[in-house]
Amino acid sequence: MFTYAIRRILIAIPMILIMALFTFLLMQKTTGNFYDLLRMDPHISAEYIHKYEQLYKLDQPLLVQYFEWVKNLFHLEFGYSFYYNIPVVNVIGGRLWNTFILSFSSLIVTWGLAIPFGIWAALRRNKAVDRVIQFCSYLALSTPSFFLAMLLLYFASRTGLFPLGGMHSAHYEELSWFGRRWDLLKHLAIPVIALSVASVGSLQRIMRGNMLEILHQQYVTTARAKGLPESKVIYRHALRNAINPLITLLGYEFSALLSGAALVEIIVSWPGLGTLMLTAVRSKDIYLVMASFMMGGILFIIGNLFADILLARFDPRIRYE
Amino acid sequence: MLLNVKNLTVKVARTGQILVNQVNFDLNAKEVVAIVGGSGSGKTTTAMSIVRLLDPSLEITGGSISFNGNNLAAFNNQQMRHIRGRDIAVVFQEPLYAFNPVFTIGYQINEVLVYHTDLSRRQRQTRIPELLDIVGISDPQRVKNHYPHQLSGGMRQRAMIAQAIAADPRLIIADEPTSSLDVTLQARIIELFQKLKEELSLSILLITHDLGVVGHLSDRVAVMTGGGIVEFGPAAQVLKTPKAEYTLELMEALKF
Amino acid sequence: MNKPIKHKSRSPLGSAFNAFKRNKLAMAALVVLSALYLSAIFADFLAPYSFKNEDRAYSYAPPTPVHFLHEGKWRGPFVYGITIHFDQFHRRIYQTEKNQMYPVKFFVEGDEYRFLGISFSRHLFGVPEGGRILFLGADSRGRDLFSRLLYGGRVSLSIGLLGVAISYSIGLLVGGIAGFYGGKVDEILMRVCEMFMMIPGFYLLLALRAVVPADFNSVQVYFAIILILSFIGWAGLARIIRGMCLSLREREFVLAARAMGLSDGAVIVKHILPHTLSYSIVAVMLSIPGYILAESGLSLIGLGIQDPYASWGNLLAEAMSIVQIRFAPWILLPGLFILVTVMCFNIIGDTLRDHLDPRLSKEK
């Protein structure tokens, strides 16, 4: 099990390097003009420009530049944001964390709803409850998260139930510890709902499908033949197997959430990686764009890694191959 | 008489199609009764109805299943649960699919002990390797921590049998227990069943299409076709001098 | 002399259609989707105004009701004129002028457009000069939302098809080769796919968009977006196709073809790929929504199709302001159209897949 984890981590490292390479090549398309443009901007001091030109050895051949770039990455030197006027690394950290909170909360809500609904629908197959859930799922998974976010904002504006975007209220600093958590939750509500609905729709259907398939498996009959209570048959024997394919999906799930989160973040003004990236793209702040991009990619790779290891933990067939 | 099945009828609920038609047979303590037939003859359905493990689309519409003085056909689910695993256990055909792939062998046998015996945790921990040993698995301490896919086919089938005898049942229903094994392994399993019948005073209801197994293991045999029993009697007699036409056909077809 | 037995042809298409006839929901989805695509193709004709036609006097005008009776007398379909006043809060009040009547005429002359290279100016319906028929209200510049929705459909619906077409072609190539040859080739190609799938889509979209030169005109942006979407999307399709090819490789008809001496390429193209067709169609159907959503998302934040061209995404951009939604809720309609389109594709894709699955298990 430990060796399996190490193996997966080792595979992740070249992935990250390739991501870095890709990002680097992408940057090459624009950095040339980028520095010229910067020189023309009166707000930016010549020393900064010079410092970064030195740092990235822009006068050297591409390969050397690439190695400098990667080396700098490991020192957490991501370049300079000319829009915010501070090194990128100072901007990214907090944003990364905020996006993570959002994506992770959505993941929990998604799983928390999809699995029970999926099981429920499978156990009451083709009855009224199942049909209703199925239709709602179609509707849910077809709803664009950004559209839902807009609708929710509109709804919030009319009812005042939720804050209209952002992450903290104006008076956040004055709140108690408890008050702050509650404030955060209120602000999380709209983006998390917007993000989760579509995921719940699709995950629920998959869960239902898995459950239905597993309930026909021989080992479920065996469990009954052993005289186990029905609850154990379903929630221990069947469920454990039905969930495994979902854990495989966890990796892609997380990436989809990350990706979707970016757009939703922008709409509700949640200060995360997505909003950061958008500002960066709009202001052509290249280093910020690339760093955000890399961060997104790394979050994804780590998420997948986690899912792989989780799967091995839950499915012995993978562990012992 | 341990088990007495009288006029058992099983139909498909929606269409009324009859799968088991007024079947009669009985089984005594320490006896092996085999039910033979081709596929679709209703033998598995008959056996599964005894423990009420039928597909939800089927229902028992008539007859009685007398076991230990009770009519199982009249039991509700709760009552059936107490019978299954404890008084009547099932050994399935393909142990790779019959075992849950994500739990160890030891865990799955342990479940039977937890729900049907009063053994303490410690006692169970010792009992499990004992059971594995009884069925002829060498190195039971190691095997009990293995997952089903890590065992060979023969060992898996033995483990399945260990799971079945764990709660000391009176009757074991064995559904084609040797069909997925090669010939040498088949012989071993038959030997094992013999041994268990003697040592544990077990009765076995054997479902099979293999007349060889019938000859070697069973005391009496019922021949089924089209949902009904055409012949029922002592194994030696039926195989030597079959009375029903179908039995002859079956023996011909299987080159017995 | 025996007559040859006539067999009812059970082509896959035929049996699929039967499945649709049985499932009402799927049939409805098919009809709705066809209607949407037809309306996109004939947008010029169906829309009373060109997408560029603006009139600031009608800024955020509510949907114009079509009346049939004027002062109790039947006059046929018509609309009233509208004038704007401002109240003390500087909010717009739209006042109907009952003395100005503009009859709704059919097959009228209107804004000129080109269709298949020929100029036309007939529209399905319209009102005479001075009036304005706004079925679904107007946007900030007084442009008819109904017309822009129809034109927007062109962009949003076509990007889906074109993007998938390119992704599918690449996926077919890569997946086919990987699945057919297996072994090392397969491993390497699948690692590459994994790498592409590793990249969070929206971030890549933004990053690539940042690299696209700022002076691209809208048409070039349109194609750039298609290329970017394909660049992200081909990996998923490649994996599906590779899976199919891998399992087909061992089937008898493939071995027979190879035994006959057919080159690898011919075996792939003539024997394996046709069998993947039905599943491919399902995979394609279920991927199109992704492209439509991606383009909408991009356009929504201003990085996609730009004004004055319409796409459902950039139409929704107007709805980003909550204030506007309160007073002009009809600007949320493009979102509804996206939802319905995505839903239809999902329903059709699922129905096809459910239809194929039981057949597949029978084949086994």
C-alpha cells in the first residue's frame, strides 16, 4: 500500500514538470513583447524589470531559461505581478486556499447528497420516488453552474437570505470566532449550491447505476444467504463495492469542480484562483496568469493523487495487482 | 425427516409462468440428496425457495417446506433471516463471485459467527482458522487475511464451504459446487463433502447436472425437468435402473 | 420455386429510432433540439431585426405585448408605440401610446442579410417604421433580444458541433492507434491523454485565451475558441475510442481480416471503426454540452465572442448586474436556452446509450 502510494507520487512529479514545460512554452509566445510593453509603462520601475530579466536569464537560450524557471518554481519564486505590484507568490497563496475551500465544500455537499439519493433511488427502482429523482437529476446536471449562480444571486437580492457575493462581510473583523465561521458559511452558500447541483445530478445517476448493478451480484445474494440483516447487506456489502467506481471519479470530480469553480467565483466575486486568473488575463499580467495556471494544474494533480491512493485503500484488487 | 418439501409451486409473479410445479421430495438427517436436471429444469429455483433467496420477480404460490417442524414457506423475512446461515447454509457455484471482493476471507466468515453464535471476539479469532483447517486449507492463519482474488479456485471453494459450516448448520444447500472446478479439484471437494457429512452430521441438498458427482456423493437423487420431479429414489437404484424416460435421456446425453 | 424471404432491415439507425418513439421524453428532446438548430440556421429570416439593429430609445424595454383588439374592435395583430419617461429616481418608465398602432405584417421587408451568398431582406414578421416589436424585450442598447437569441443560437450551437468534430477526429486517430496496437504505443498515448485530461479545463481556456493576440477580429476569435476547446477536449474522446478498439481487436472478424492480409490501416478503418460508430455517437452527444457551456462561460466573462456579435453566453453577460435582472428579468432567457439545449443533448445521448447497452450485453 505504501509502495503503491510512492509509485503514484513518482508518476505525479514528471506530470508537474511537463505542466511547467507547457506553461513555459505558452509564456514564450508573449513574454517577448511583454517586457517591451512593461518598459513603456511609467508605473513600473526599470530596476524591477532588470531584476526579473536577470532572474529569468532572458538573454540566454530557451533551455537555460526553462531550467531557471523550474528552479525558481522550487524556490517559490513565481515571478512578479505587474498589476498588483508585488511578487506573484504573495498574491497566489491566499487565493489558492480560498478556491480550495470552495471546491472542497462543494465536493462534500455533492457526495453528501448524491450518495444517499443514489442509494434511495436504486432501492426504490422505477417507483414514483425514483422517477422524480431521475427527472430532477437530468434537470440538475444540465443546469449551467454559472446560470444557477446568477439565478441564486437574483433570488438573494429579492429575499436578502444570502449575501450577494464576496467571501467576507464588511464587518468580518469585528465578529466573534463563531460569527466569522457563520459569516463564511453564508457566503459559501450560493457558490457551493451553484457548483454542487450539476455534480449531484450526475453523481447520483452514477451511484444509482452502480448500486443497481451491484445489487444483482452474487455476493449480495451470499450475504443474504448468510442470514445477515438487510441493512448490513445493503450498506456494508453492496455499498462498499458501489462506491469504488465513484472514488475513481473523485479525481476528475475534483478537477471539474476546480474548473467550474473558476467561473462561479467570477460571478459571485469569490476571491479565489479563478477571479485572480481572470484579472491577470484581462490585464495581460503574464507571470500571474502562468502561476495561476500552474497552481490549478498542481491542485488537480494532487487531487487525482489523493483519489488514486484512496481507491487503493478501498479496493484491495488494485493494491495487490 | 429433516426437510420435507410438499407440492411446492413457484411462479413468475407478473406472468403466472410456472417454474416449479408441485415438487415433492424429502431429506433426512446425515443424508445427501441430489437434484439433477438440465438448465432451466427448475432445480436451482427449488433449492433457493427453501431459503427464500428467489429473484424478486418470483413467488411461492403453493405447497409447504417443512424444516425441523416449521413450514418455511409461511415464514416472514425476519424469521427466514434466522434460518439462513444458522440452520441452513448455502454454498454457491462460483466462489470468486460469491465472495465479496473487498473483504478478507476471515472477515466474511467472521460475519457468520457474529450473527449466529455467541462466541466472543477471541473465540472467533481461533475458530476461523479452525474452520479453514477442517475444510483442508493449509496455512489457515495466512489465508484468513487474504482477499478472495488472491486464492486459487480450489481454495476459494473450500473457504466458501468453511463459511457455510461456520454456524454449524443442519443442512447445506450446495448449488453446483463443483461445476467451476477442474476434474481433480472436483474429486477433492466431493471428498470434503463426504468427510463433513460424516464428521459434522451434515445433510446436504446437492444441485447438479453432473451425474458423476451424484454417483459418488448422494444417497438419494431426484431427477427434474420442466419444473417437475420425474423420479426420486436411492441413487444407486435410479442410476442403474432408471424408471423415467427423461432420466434415460439425461444419462444418454451426459454419456453416463 | 421458393421466393426469397424478405427480411425487415434492422439497421442500427432504425432500431434507435424505435427506441425514441417509445421514450416520450427523448422524442421531445429530439424535436426541441431540431427546432433550435433550424431556428439557428434560418435565424436571419425568423428574426425581425438584425442582431446589430439598435435603438437606444428602447433601452431595456419590456417585451411588447401583441394586441388583437383596439377599443373593442378586431384589428388583427398589432403593437402600440412606446415612449419613455423618467421618474424622480431616474428610472425608466415605458408608456404605451395607444394612439400609435403598428400592425404586425408577415413576410415583410427588413434588415438586409446574406444567406448562402445571396442577399435577402424578407423576414417572417415585422412592424412598420416607427414601431418596434420586442417579443422578449430589449437589451441596454435597445436591440431585440428575440432576434439576438436566434443569432446567438448560431454561434453557441455551431461551436459545439465544430469543436466536437475536430476533437472527435483527433480522438479517433489517437484512440484508434492506441487501441489497435496496444502495448507500448497504447501506454505512451494514454499517458499523453492523461496529461491533457489533467489540466483543469477552464484554466487552460483562460491561459490560451491570454495568448491569443488582442487584435483578432470576431471571426478569428470564433475559430480560436473552437481550436482551444478541441485542444482540451480530444483526450476524453480518445480514451473512449481506445477502450472500444482494445476490446474489438480480439474479435473474430478482426482476426479474419488480418489473416486475409489487410494492412493495419485498412483493418482499422474498414473493420474496427465502423463498430465503434454507435458508441461514438453517444460519446459525441454527451460531449457537445461541454463545448457549449465552455463557450458560454468564456463569452460571459468577455473573453469569448464579442459585441456586437451575439452568443448566448455574451447575451447573458448583461445579466451579471443584479440591478438589471430586477427590472429586466428577461435578460436571463439565454441561460434558459443553454439549459434546454444541454438537457436535450443529455437526454438524447443517454437514451441512445441505454438503448445500446442491453444490446451490447446480448452480443456478449
